[in-house]
Amino acid sequence: MPFVNIKITREGATAEQKRQLIKGATDLMVNVLGKNPATTIVLIEEIDTDNWGLGGESITERRKRGS
């Protein structure tokens, strides 16, 4: 049973965009690895930008600076 975990920042991804991510990730597993779509799990985790860091600072701070 394949399990795909997609992590994105919580910045307003719509239900339709998430639907497309789930469909696309499932299709990729089917097309590349021959997995059964009925048993392919896709989990989308939305993470606050204060809880996601890069280069020693939060994404919130980096975005404020324009990086």
C-alpha cells in the first residue's frame, strides 16, 4: 500500500488544488510504479510558516524579507 505525504505551507491552497495534488500523486504512483490507485494513500499536511524553517529562520521571516 503506497503512502505519499505532501507537505505544503498553510497559505490558502484551495480544495480544488488539493484534489489535483491527490489525483496527480496517485496517477504518478500508478504510472511509474504500477501501484493500485484504490490502495494508494495521499496525505496533505499544511504547516504554518512559523513552524517551517530554512537556513536558520522561519519561512514567515524569510517571506517578510522577500527571500
